[in-house]
Amino acid sequence: MSSETNKILTTDGIPLEESLKKAEKKNKIKAFLLVAPLLLFLIITYVFPIGDMLFRSVDDRMVTNMLPKTFKAMEKWDGKELPDEKVFEAFYFDYKKLVEEKTFGKLATQLNYEKNGFKSILKKLKRKMKKFEEGNYKEQIMGVHKRWANVEYWRALKRRTPAYTYSKYLKGVDMYENEDGKIVQVPEDRRVHKILWVRTIEVAFFVTVLCFLMAYPIAHLLATLPMKYSNLLMICVLLPFWTSLLVRTASWMILLQQQGIVNDFFVWIGLVSDDNRPEMMYNKTGTYVAMTQILLPFMVLPLYSVMKTISPSLMRAGKSLGGTPFVAFWKVYFPLTIPGIGAGCLLVFILAIGYYITPALVGGASGTLISNQIAYHMKSTLDWSFASAMGLMLLTGVLVIYWIYNKLVGVDNIKLG
Amino acid sequence: MALPKYTEPHYRIWHYFYLTICTFVFFFLIAPLFVIFPLSFNAEEFLVFSDGMKRLDPDAFSLRWYQDMVYGTKNPWGLAAKNSFIIAIFATLGSVLLGTVAALGLSSRHMPYKGIIMATLISPMIVPLIISGVAIFFFMAKVGLAATHTGIILAHIVLGTPFVVITVTATLSGFDHSVTRAASSLGSDPVNTFMKITLPLILPGVISGGLFAFVTSFDEVVVVLFLAGLDNTTIPIQMWTGLREQLSPTILAVATCLIVLSTLILVTAELLRRRSERIRGINR
């Protein structure tokens, strides 16, 4: 008995199994070809640039390439005492070349990130260098400014030798590599980033909680009301959802200002006195209030779509079996809404953790988040590699939550409107 | 939601408490939008209700900020509106085209690596805008498209496609594939089948995805802040600048126009959603 003879053949004489496999493969390729244009487009304009950000955040070749002789001469220097004449001489020639090429400014900026005060002594050196005589560069350079005789500055320079560095990531969590190569925290009064990270997580967490507490009752109401009423109320959720973020932020700026309506109301009910109106904007309060209202629809919609599928007879059954309405709610209804709660909370948390516009406008100094710091380094200090490093740290956090979201909810289950 | 007559008093109280909370939340959601309307008609320059407005004195209201918006000297809004519409329209077209085609592939059951590919396609919606902004800015600067309309349009296509992919795959999830098979068996080629059979059926999903993409582009500030030069200023950029520097009533006039626009979009989206559900036979 050979199985060969029993194989079912297609009309072309090919075994059916093989033919099916072929067809499946063809379908696979067809499906993939449909997705390919968008995938390719996103890889080029999005995925690859994010990879480029990663590269930028660790790339330190600029300084390395600017001072090749110096770093070569520094190889043998142990970093304890001042370097010897050879290093000074190499540095003199490297720097002279940069001055001639007029690119010394970039070096000054870069080294100033490493140690404050580098910029001014490099500028001074540039002015005095024209009168330098040949030989004995150590004396001459040290004569320009006393900081050149400070070994700290040479150590800072040596730290920039490697072509790749993770120092920007350390800076992002207020740490740095000290002279002995140990990773330590920066002095307490300069730990700005840790505060921002903690605040970002704190704001995202409480905004999520507030959104949940406000969204749950109204989602329940929307899901249980008869269609004609709930459609009308749904507009209250959807209109803010479709309205420009800036318009919504602007309206909070009007409401929360010191002479604004919210303060007027507080004075009217006698909560605060007229001459002692609280500052509700340009601080954390403003960020909380505005962000909660703006992100609320993102919590309501997933909750609503889950609650809509829960049959009201379940609650009735719970009650008829002797549960009080509270027990029936807690034991029957609430567990069924957990998928919606998970989806809504993760979505709001993800959106809140990267919020930029609203905190920048109503947050003031005490209500700004990590995104604002990234924008600040992109636009003001122009320390793009540091901005990239911070961005990637934030991205890692978001991707972890996204991964959890994908596992629990599935991205193809995201519902809009 | 009337309570049955036999409801015990404490549940009755609880029920009214619940309704009060709901009212408060709805008020919290919608009321901030309505504060903008009256103030945009303020005759004075301050952003508070003047005494005249509280008395409903007709002289306290005026259209001067709307005039300023349209005819004002050195006025940025005209150029901004033109740019915003050009960018949003092209970004929408691009997003809809790429997104719909991709969604067709994604909803095929033969699609390999569906999970990871879907996650990648949706990621621009999830990744914080500031990160997308930085990354796209580096890329556009490298290829020489920073401060051009093309660069901004491409960036907005990236941000808009996830919405199209989501809405179109959702529409396709209830799609009866036997109709396309019937068309093929009757001798129609795939393109013809798509144009005559599939597209009309998924059109509501495509349009509502397009609306999302349009709004995303029309409202987007963060990425444009990095990419735009002086010639590429958009309405959100002008609003952002205005809100940072000085909150003027002209901004409120613009905001009012935007609220009207978003209301129109909301109504369209709702009608489409209902139509789509009717076509797909989902009875609610």
C-alpha cells in the first residue's frame, strides 16, 4: 500500500496538498505586498530616524576627530598629575588647526557640556595663541589662564577620548563618571532630571487615576441609558475629543487665570477672599486639571465599548440571587469591565507620560514634564545628543507599556470614536 | 433612568448621587469649550467677562476680533490657514492611500507576522509626539526637507496612517469576503473588484480614517514646531505662539472657528459610523 497512489491530484496532476501550499504562499506574498509600501515608508521616515537618534545619543566622534593628536598623546597619561609637554604641544597644534578652519566654536560648546568654564578659556587661548613662540607650549598655555594649569580640565578632556559614550544617559538620571571612572550622583542641588522623571510619572499616574474615577460613572451611564439620550450625551465626550488640543488648552488658560471664572466662582461661594485669589495656572494644578479633561475621552471610549457588551440581565440575575445592588455590581459588573479599565488606563498613561503642549502652556516651572526638557535641549541649549538620550529613555518606558498593552488588549482592538 | 417604585431610600439617594457625579463630569468635559464663544465676541481687549457682557448690553459685544482675524494688519492667520489646509489635505490623501492598502493586506488571514507589523504601523500613534518630532526632524534635516511643505506633509502622513489603518481594519473585520470571491468568479480582475465591490463597502471606514488623519494633521503642533520655517507656519503654530506670548481675543475668534469646524467633523464622523454599521449589518 503506497500512499503515493492515494494522493488527491488537481486537474493539472499536481498533488492537492502541494497546490494548496503554493496558493497559500501566493496569498501570503500578496498580503505582504499590500502592506509593504506603508511599512517601507514608515521604516525610512520613522523607524530608521529613531535608530539614528540612538546613534546620535551615544556618538562622540566629533570631539575625537577634532583633537586626534591630543588624544593620541594622552594615551600614556595616567590622569593624576598635569600632562606633560607632549600633550600640550599636540593640543596646541590640534587647536591651531581648528582655529584656522574656524570650527573651534563647536569644540568649545562640546567641552563646556563636559565641564563648565571650558568655553571662556578656549576663547582666551585663541586670542593669545597668535603670539605664541615655538617650543615649551606647556608654559605658554598655562600662562594664558590659570584653569589651564588645573588638572581637572585635562581630565575632562580625556573623558571625551572614546568615540562612543553613554555619558548623556548618565546625565539624564543625574549621574556622571567622576575622575576615578566611578559612576556617582551629581551634587544634590543639581539633580534636576530626577525630579522631572518622578514628576512625569507622578502626573501621568494621578491623571490616569482621575480620568478613571471620572470616566467610569459616565461610561456606565452612557452604556445603560436608552439610545436616544446616550447619543446626545456621547456628543459631550466626542466634541472635546475632536476639538483642537490648543483650543482646549486655551479655554483652560481663560478659566484658570487669576481673574478667571473658576476663581470668580470660588470668591462668590466664599471659598477664598477676593484679594487672595489662588494661582491655579502655571503650576501643577493647571497641568492636572487641563490634562485630565483633555485625556478623559480616551478613558471613556474604551470603557464604554466594553460596558456596552455587558448584558443588563447579568445584574438582574445577581440581584435576584440575593445580592444587594452593591454586591451585584462589585461581584458581577465590575469584573466584566476590567478589560476596558486596562485598555483605558494604559492608553491614558501612555499619552500622559509624553505630554508636551499642555504642560508647556499651563504648567509653569513646577508643572513641566520630561517632554518639555527634551524640547528645551532641542531648541535652546542645542545639546541634541542629550535630547536624543532623554527621548530614548522616555521611549523605552513607553514601549514597555505599549508591549503590555499589546499583550493584554491587542493593538488591533483599539477603538476610535 | 427612572427608578422602580420599590427602591429603598438609601439606594434612591445613591442613585441621585451617581447622577449628580455624572452631570458634574459631563459639565467638566464640555463647559470649557463654551467659555470661548462669548469671550470671542468681547468688545474689550480683556479675557474676562466685562460688566457690560454680564448685563447682556449689546454694546459690550462686537465682531472686532473676527475682523482682526481676517483683515488685521501683519496678520499671520491667512497664510497659516492656507498652509494648514494644504498640508492637511495632502497628508490625508497620503495617509488614506497608504493606510487603506496596508489595511487590506493586514486583514487578510494569510498575512505573515501580523502582530509585529501591526504594532509597528500603529506605533506613531503611541510614541510620544516629542520623540517623533525629534526623530523626524533629524531625518528631514538630513535629506534637506526641513522647513518645506513636503517635509511636514510626509511627517503628517507618518502620524496619520495609524488612524486609517485602525478604522479600515475595523471596517474590514466585519467584511463578507464571499462577495469579492463572487466577483472574481464572475471574471472581474482584482483592481476592478476592489473599485466596484470592496471600496464602496469599506468607504465609510476609509472616510472616517481620513477624517482622523485630517484632524491629526490640522491640529498637530509638536512636529511642526521642529520642522516649520517662517513660510510653513500653520494655524496651530500661530495659536501656540499666541498662547505663549499673549493671549489675545483674536486667538479666541480663531478657536471659535476651529470648534465650529470640529463640530462639523464630529457630525460627519458620527453619520459615517452609523452608515458603516448599517452596511455591515450591525444592529445596536
